[in-house]
Amino acid sequence: MANIDFKAIPKVSLHDHLDGGLRPQTIIDIAQETGLELPTYDAKELAKWFQDQADSGSLVEYLKTFDITIGVMQTREALTRVAREFVLDLADDGVVYGEVRWAPEQHLRNGLTLDEVVDAVQDGLEQGMEAVEAKGGFIVTGQLVTAMRHADRGLEIAELAVRHRDNGVVGFDIAGAEKGFLPSRHKEAFDYLASEFFPCTIHAGEADGVESIKDAIVSGRAQRLGHGVRIVEDIFLAASEGDEDIVRLGPVARWVYDHGIALELSPSSNLQTGAIEAFGETIADHPFDILYDLGFKVTVNVDNRLMSATSLTRELRLLSEAFGYDLDDLEQFQLNAADVVFQDLEQREELKELIMDAFDDLREGR
Ligand SMILES: [Zn+2]
């Protein structure tokens, strides 16, 4: 394990929020232009502030961080810059395919329309991809358009997503307060998306349990689960034979398992938000390894790179340190993710080929 070059691993990023991955200096630059007040104007100190707020254990303090990031993403120029830098940072992290999620409805304060903000982000993503290519690199990105689950714009945002399906938008998501805001609240939106064959991932099984995951699948027809880590609450120890545990899957876990519904697990974020507090306080306590071992379709994600001071490179390293994963395991996580990206089957197969070739090179030390 000691010899693994984690940065060189070709990565697929399924769960990474645009408003959770800004560069500190960019926040400072835009805040100074627009007069938004910041706790500090030093990039290093600001990065530390974000991490401390997220680590504070208080949801109120955590959410203040998004007031700032969303606050500096209210103009076309700012959205394009943030999206462009986001792609450059992903490529630098070894990401070859990334889906970037964000909620257009939170970026209308200066009078831009929903369509205009989606266009602005798409411009940035395309500029980023071109810049990576110009330097001899490779990355493909797509937008996941998110509706805020406590708000009432689900159908409008679903229509926005479908309207931009030929303009870089690859899927739909709902985010925000999970508890008390089941996907069924947005049933009309999900019925419409299904009628358009438009793919959905849904935040579920992070701040709420099995019932929320069930509703994401039943009402939302979710093809992937945003985190989904609390699916472990539907897995029960049936018997122990020697040092082998026999488990019984409840009906929701059984469906998720049988249908290979991917879990967008985000180890560091799951620790910070208390999603796995029943299990412990370190990465080694994360049920990631239990789920992987049982054969669930686990994927590794960052959620919010700025708030968690992390990257996919770091998350893979932390998991390998905790559970002893080797290149074969790390390859499986990337293939799991490549299997469920919101692209055509042909593109998913191509992505898997690219990953397998790159892992062959890594194994042979090329
Ligand atoms: Zn998330």
C-alpha cells in the first residue's frame, strides 16, 4: 500500500458540490469586488475557517459556510470562474470524469434567470475542460442540477434540467434538509423526470434513515443514492459461524443490493455531518468496508472539498490506510462509479476501459 501513487489513480467523481469546492483565493477576490464580508481575507486562514466551521458539530455553523460560497456565486462571471477552476482542480486531482452538482435556484439574487445560471456554469465547465486538454490532460464533466428539498421549485428545476440535457446537464438531484423533507414532496418533479427518461440521484441515508432511502427509490426512482450510508441500518446480524458473520438484508437494503444502486459514500463528510455517528468517529469506523465486503456498489466521493479540506486523492488514501485496500480494490471503486455515471452505455464502457488500462499501467509501474 505504501507504494500506491494515489494522485495518479484515474478517478470518477459522482458527488461533488460546486458551492462546496471553491478556491479560498477566488472567494476573497469576488468578495472584495462585491463587498461581501468575510471572516478573514487571508486565503490560508479562510481555508482553515471553512474547515473549523464544518468540524464544529453545529449545523448552523456548518451552513454559514454555504452562505459565503453561494454569496460569491451570484453573477455570470463568478459562476463561470468557479466552474472553470472546479474542473482544473478536479483534473489536478486525477479525476477523468466528474459530475458537478449545484442548485441553480440559489444563484438568482442578482436577477439572473435559471437558464442563464446554468449557461454560465456550463461555459465554465467547458472552458475548464478545454484548458485541461490544451495541457495534454483529459477530463469530462457534466452538471447535476439540484433542487432544494425544503423549497417548492422541484418541478420547475426538473424542467430546467431536462431543457439543458443537450447543454451539459446529465442528471437531477435534491439536496438540503433531508429529515422531514422526503422525496415524495417532489413527486410531480420525479414523475416528470421519469417520463423523460432523465436520470436521478437523490441525497438519502445521510441525515435520515432507511425510510428516506426507501422513498428516494419509490418516489424518486433514484438510480444512485447521495451517500446512502445509513442503508446499514437495514442490515442485520443473523448468525455468527466462527469468525464469519451471516447477515440478513432488510427489504430496502435487499433492493439496493440486488439492483446495484450505487452508494455515493463520502467518508470525511460523513464523519463531519454525523451521518455515521452510531459507528464511531474515525474513518476506520466508517461502514464503507462492511458495505464493500457485502458486495454493495460502493463509490468514493468528496461531497464538499473546501469544507472537508479534502480531495479524492486524500479520501482514497484515508480509506486505504484504514482498511488496507490495494490497487485492485481502488480499481473496483472507480469501475463501480464508472458503471453508474449518467452517460450512455457506450460512454460508460469507454470510461471503464480507460480506467482499466490506467490501472494496468499503475500495477506495472509505468
Ligand atoms: Zn451532498
